[in-house]
Amino acid sequence: MTARDKNQPIPSPITCETAIAWFRQTKSSRFSGEATDGDVSSFVKIVNDLPAYSERELKIIDPELPIEQLTEFDELNATEFGQVPSFQHALTTLRQKLPDVINTIQRNDMDPLGLHRLKQLEAALTNLAKDAAYFFDRSKPGGRDQSWHVHAHVLRPQIEGILRKLGRAQISVNPNGPLVLVLAFALKATTGRKFAEHTISTELKRARRRRGSRSHPKP
């Protein structure tokens, strides 16, 4: 697992009691159910696991994937994440140098079959660079950490599941709704930053529009 920025200490873990208190604040006359330790235990584990992942690791957990594919945190392999920087460097170098190799072969009428395969490789790398830009684009110095977007989309299905257990069949992304309210607490716990409910609501709405404009193969 990539080391976290020293300026971003990992927040203290939360307890089931803390999470239950968050959901308690969403009570109303119509929905007065009380969450239990069993209801929130999985959610609490994810809240406590998220801060250990770096921004680059979170980019690899594609926030544009269907929401249900973002919840299996136990399947993430820290060893594989550790290989990403060297893999990224190799791909970037290959993509930069490949055109020169192709031009040299073309100028000297060398190995037509090899030239064809190299052009296929160049096309594949070009497509990969579009679909997986994080393998080719270095993080810009001073750029704002947007990993909270992925935090929000990892946490959202957990929160929705608990709210449904408490009787809420319809769950909106409105700023004053229970989903955004609990998500604001959870994001403060995972990032150490306080986000306005309106900001969180806007990101959830944007994500819904993005998912509507993209299609993904079923796992």
C-alpha cells in the first residue's frame, strides 16, 4: 500500500456506537428505527479502512464503475498496488519511445510483420491511455486531492443499505436528505475534512449523470 502523505494523518477509527449516532440523527416521525451494531459493522470497517489508501490507489478503484463493484474492499491487494508506479513508468516510457522505433523501421524497410505488430501495440497503448489515464498522467504538484469522490461512492451503498433496513424505500441525494447527512459525517471521519451537504449532493448527482452516459460490462 502506498504511503500516505505525511501532511494527511490517518483519522482515528470510529466505533459502531459512533455510526449508530449518525443514523440516529436521520430519525423522523415516519422513520424512527434504530440501527444496530450488526447493521453498521460492515460500514464501520470500510470507514476505518478507507483512510489508509492513497489518492493514486483510490483512482485505480474507478469511481465510474457501477456502485456495487466498489464495495468489496477486502479484495484489494496492497502488493499489486505497490507495483503500479513502476508499471506506470514502463508504460509511459514505452508509449513515448515507440513512435521513434516505428519510424526507424519504416525508413529502413525493415521487418514488415514486426512493424505491423508495433503499430498494433501503439494503437493499444493509445486506447489504454484514454481509458486508464492514471497509468500515464502524473499527479500535478499542488493539485487538490479529489479522493473524497471515491470515498463517497464506496460509502454510499453501505449507507443506503442501512437506511433501507430502517424503513426508507426511497433515498434521495438531496442536501438535506439522510444519505447526504450520514455521508457528510463519514467523509469527515475518512478524510479529516468537512464537506458541505450541498457539495456532496452535487457530486452524487454528477456521478449519476456520468453513469447514465456510460455503459459497463457486467462482472
